[in-house]
Amino acid sequence: MSQETEQRPGRRIRSVQISFDIIEFLKARGPTGVTELADELGHSKSTIYSHLRTLEERHILVRKDDGYRLSLTILDMATHVREQVGNYDVIRDEVDALAAETNEIAQFGIEEYGAVSYLYKATGDLAVETASRVGTQQPMYSTSLGKTILAFLPPERTASLIRQQQFTPVTPSTITSPEALSDELVTIRERGYGVDDEENIGGLRCVAAPVQNGETVLGAVSVTGPSSRFTDERLHGELSEHVQRAANVIELNTKFS
């Protein structure tokens, strides 16, 4: 949760927090029983059971043997969320094409709560699998998607997001200060694309281009692969051209849709 969100005034509802803690736990661990949930989350079994029964009645959870799992209603929710993002079909088609053209991993991300959220991901024939999954988040300061989005947002929004970042070194190459990040954002704006040079995962490099609609940054599109294939020449040549072309197609379809 971002600092901006944490500083918003208002009362938090404990029962809602408990229900979401249960959902998050089941997402991470799979089917789980009442006793284990109570022990892991630090609540009484009666409290956990009451929440489980309520979530089951709302078809958010399904009882399975001696435990509970997330229901397919979650998939329906995810589909509706995805469709609320403008031109999802165009984004999907262009990311698929980018993965096929480069034979690598291609992704589209947006900014949510001061981090990069992955909206869509496609895998090429030679792709090396990464930890990113649709719906998960990664830091903005250590990813090409995040840095590229930051570079093209309005200056005041960029400054606010930089203040929210907790610069934890993920690899020896990770940017670890607001000043260094701000300097790199200038470079990204000048050349039109951003690069992750083994900053988020050792041995992997990424290049991303912004997707804009006028002054609005809709997100960014990227391609990721091993450093052995992502040489400087290829990264700043054909791969940067591929992501910029994909971004342009998405932008044109957004503008004239």
C-alpha cells in the first residue's frame, strides 16, 4: 500500500480487513482449513469461520473437503476489471504480436498504488520465464515499465510517486535513490523508451515504451529477455523499435476508436 493511501483519513473496518486477509492467504496457499487460517492470521477459529461462511454465501469461496478455496467468481471479477481498461483487445493483440516477433516475453503494465501492475503478458518461443504474472505488482524504480511510465507522467504526479518509492536494492544494479531515478527519467524522456539493465532480476534486461493518449499515460509495453540475447546493440536497436511500434499501434487505436 502506498504512503499516499496510508495517509488518507478515515476509519478502517476491521471485519473487511480480515476477509481480505483470508482471500489473500487462500490466493497464496490454496485450499486451507479453519484451524490453519486462524493460526496463520492470528484470529479465533469462530471469527475465521464466520468470515468463511459469509464469503461462501457470497460465492467468493468454495468449501473443498476440509478447507476452502477461491471460487470462479474471482475469475469473473478479473474479467470485468480487465474490460474496464480501454482497448484491452488491442493491447492483447499487440503484446501477442510483440512476443511472436521477438520470441521473448512481452508485457503491458499500468501504474496502481505507486507500483507497476501487469495487465497482460505473452510468451515467445525462446522466452525465459519471469516472476511477473498478470495482476501482480513490481516496483516502479527497478522495472523498465515503471520507469517509462514515471518518465511520461505529468511532472507533479511523477514527483509524488518518486516520494512514495522505498528504494530497496533488488539486485546490485538497482537504482537506490530519488536523485538517480530522476536523472534516468530525463534520459528516458529524451530517447523515448526505458531500460531495465538487470535491475529487477539478475541476468534479465528489458526495454519499454510509453502508451499515451494525448497528455494521459495509459501504461507501457515491454519486452524482456536474458542479457546474453539482449545485447546493447539489439536492446537499443531492434527491440526498442519493436516496443515503440507496438506502443504506437495501441495509441492510434485508442485515439481513433
